[in-house]
Amino acid sequence: MISNILMYSFDEIVEEMCNLLGVQYTKCADDLTFSCNDYDMLKKSLHQVKGIVGNYNIIYNLTINNKTTIVGKGRSRRVTGVIITNEGNPSVGRYTRKK
């Protein structure tokens, strides 16, 4: 809850930027997810988020870790532990389902 309070203005800025680019922004704890059908818009949003993070680095020592990936259809898309199928539906994944 404290991180949400501290990062409220960050979330507002990122969400506004994403709305302008047509990118869906979601956050779960410290995991940020950007969804879009346009690869170029995702790259542009990543570049802009890095700039926004740079501004917040001064205040909160905020950085982007090395887990940043861009994943398209045909690849396993795992978002905060949930797998997204090619049809866009959530799934627990084959391993968990068989277990």
C-alpha cells in the first residue's frame, strides 16, 4: 500500500502516456505490464517509461531491472505468474494443469 501511495504520480504519468500511444498499462506490485498489438508502440512506450523512471530515480532510487522483455504471439506470455493464451485468455499453464 505504501509503494502505491508513493508511486501514485508515477502511475498517473505512465498511464497517460500509454493512453496517448494506445498501449494498455497494468501493474501488480512492482511488475509493470504493457500490452499492445503494435510492436513499434511497445518499443516507444518502453523508451518513454525509461525516461520517466529516470526522473523518479532521483527521488526514489527507482530503476528498471534486467527482466524487461517484449513477447509476441507464438511465445509463452507469462504476466505476474499467469499465462496468456494465443486467444488472449488466462491459463495456469500446462505444468500446473497436469499437476
